[in-house]
Amino acid sequence: MVKIYVVNNGGQWTHREWRTLRYLQVETKIVPNTVALDTLVEDAIDGLVLSGGAPRIGLEGTLGNCAQLLDKLSVPILGICAGHQFMARHFGGTAEPSKIPEFGKVELTLIDPDDPLFEGVPQQSTVWESHNDEVTRIPSDFKNLGKSENCEIQAMTHTSKPLYGLQFHPEVEHTQYGALIFKNFVQICTR
Amino acid sequence: MFDAKQFINDAVQELKNTAKGKAMIAFSGGVDSTVCAALVNKALGKDLIAVHVDTGYMRKNESDRVVATMKQMGLHYRFIDARSEFYEALKGIIDPEEKRKRIGKTFIAQFEHVAQEEDVAYLVQGTIAPDWIESGGELRDTIKSHHNVGGLPETMNLKLIEPLRDLYKDEVRKIARELKVPAAEHQPFPGPGLAIRILGEATPERAQIIREACAIVEQEIENAVEKGTMEKPWQYFAVLIPVKTVGVHGDKRAYGYTIAIRSVESIDAMTCSYSDIPHQVLDKISTRLTNTMGEKINRIVYDVTNKPPGTVEWE
């Protein structure tokens, strides 16, 4: 059974990420964001989700132990919302308060629909958001995979490592292809 | 997918293993507490006592229906009329979080009473995932306090059992249908009840107004659903906005409160979209509300907010 843990950054939908993985028959567990690298290595995880977070948590500070996890783990990592913003900052990008924050329904336009994370997802789809901050400058080692009217960087991936960041929330029921995106991530973890 | 049968087996086994003694269940009559009661009943049988509290903020005839349900389910039960205690606790209180905390405290006082009298060792609650998620804790912000989360005083000496903690409403409904629990399809109703459907002070008079308004909204929507005019929404009710605006009733100036109609679609309550209610249904509700309650209400609005950015309930 594929094993993908969820790092808890204090988001409202962290538990939904856990539920979505369970529904995909993935062995999963919610761990605090201070989880030790050794614990994850010992547990031999196949992938990791850095959950959305408490207010402003993606913008400042260390996000628990996430820096070390991003540097030392070789498994695929999916950062959502605060997790995505932290990932961008960690690799040299910028995250700042959004000029126009997005809450609820947003139209996502894929820039690179061939990426395996978006297999089967149409170029335009409805996603659900809840963010006050966003990635305003993508790290040089990452490429932009999607955008919306008010947010340029809705999705990103490292050009050589299996790292993904999503500003929107694939784990909620209202994101049209959310479950499929998660399914694709699980596939990426089983390669 | 969610396997209700497996969950029931595991939960009943877990209850049999953990609960060695008398248990009391907080029974609001909603789908969560009813499912919990059915599960615990399966596991413990005679060692369970269900407690229903009339807070004074229940919907029309609700407590009567709940008592009937407890009887029908064959539960050993206690019914507590705590209306005056709750009204007293909320006197002069306008802050929504303060309201919720006081309601929580007043509930606990009722349960403490019963726990002592009945010599109970365990308190069972139908707490589900959104309850503890939104209450905050660890890194999470408190979106709103829930009366059933984080309130038990140590002096109470009761062990807490919450078999549905990791579930969302849609999963609880699957269990309810498997157990043939009648509340399976009931719309969600918040623990603080009508108290949080009144912005500002929740006086007994205002509770009566919103009780009437909620009954009208429910009836008209349910009629429309039955006629096939619309699908049954996830949750649908009225909110009293005690802000006065000008109206005209029979050539006379009117100056009355506003009622907001709220209706949303959802699967798990964590994200919701406002309902697409047919115009003729909104029209009927609006007219019926102002005709029935014209002395107090002369304006009706419809809430067009998704979650996020709003929450389903207004407080």
C-alpha cells in the first residue's frame, strides 16, 4: 500500500487531505509540522503533503520542520496553499499578501496541461480557494503550471525534482477535479 | 470510499472494549447524536442514558419530536427543560463567541447534574470532524467555538467518547442509513440553535420570531422540493438581523427588522455554495414572512455568500 503522510500546518482542510488520501486507498496519517525527518525516513513514506495553514503561516517563519523535509526527502512532495507558499520561499521565490485575495470559487487555467499532476484535467476548471497571500515570484528552478484571473501562480513544479505546489485546494469537494489531481499525485508517488 | 458497515462493526467493538460502565449521551436529536446513540445502544444496551436539553433555542416543536424519537429508539432517557437557564446565560450578550462559550458552559452544567444523579462514567457526544477543526487548537485558528469541543471541566470526572470524530456529515449519513436511523436525511442544526440565528442579543422574544421564520423557510422549501420545483438544499434557514429599515404597510409607515434567507449546497459543510432557489420559491417565502410577521419584519434578503468566504451560519 502506498504511504503518503500529511504534514499539519494548521489548515481548516488538513483533515480533508487525509480523507482524500484514505478514499484513494492510501495509507496515511496526519503528522505535526515539527515531525522529524528520521520519523518519515523510518516509516518509509512514498510521498508527502504539506497542508494548507493557519493565517499567514506560509508567509513568515520556518513552517515547523518543512525546510529540512524539502531538502532531505527524495519522495514527491505536494505543497498546498501555505505549503506551496513556503516551498516557493524556501527555493528562492517570493510570497506576499495578495493584491486581490481569493475565497471560494475561482476559474483555473492550466498553462502546462501535459504535466502528470493534471492528467485528465481540462484546461479550464473550477477550483476552490481560501488565501490571503500568494506566490508573487516563482523560484528559478520551478515552472508555472496554472493561473487564475487574480493570481498568476496557482500551480508550480520543480523542473527536476518531484516537488509540486498548489495555491488552490484540491482536497475540497467544490474543486471540480480535486480528487483526480490527488489520484495523479498518488500515481507520481508510486513510480 | 467510505465503508459504513465496516465502520459500524469497528465502532461497536471499540465501544465494547472501552466503555466499562454507565454512559450518558448528549442527544440533540440531530443525525450525529442519533447515530451515536444507535451505535452505543448496540454496544452497551441498558448502560446508556440519553439526555435531551431544551435550550429555549430549539426549532418549532423540536423537543417534543426528539423525546418521541428517544422513546421510539427504546432509549433510557432524561428530558431537561433548561430554557430559563439558557436565556439567563445569554442576557445582554452580543459577541457571537461569548454566546457560544456560555451556551457550552450551560450545556455542561445540565450534563453534570445528570451525571451525578445517574452515577455515569462516560459522556458520549456526536462530535464530528468540522466541530473540532473549526474550534481551533494547535496551529489552527478558531473559526468558531463549538459547544461540544474543549469544554469539559476536570472536576466532572467523565471520560469522553466521540466515535464519529474523524467523520464528516456525508459519512455519518451513510452510517445512519445503514442503521435505519430516521434522522439520516435531516438537515444539520447547530448546537447553539437559534441563538446564533439572531445577530446580537438572543432574547426570548427574538428567539420566538426566528423560530417562526425558520419554520416558514423550512416548510416552503420542503414543499417546493416535494413538488419537484427544486432539489433539497444541504441546509436552509432564516437569520434575524435586528436592524430596522423603512417599509409601508397598508398606507402606514413601517419600521421593522430584516430577515435573511440562507440556503447552501454542500457535501461535508467544509465548502459550500449558496443555493440556486427558484424565484417563485423566494417570492413565496418573502411574502409569507412579511404577511405573517409584519408587525416585526418588513424586509427580506437572500444570502449569496459561499463558504469560504462566509460560513453557513451567520455566527
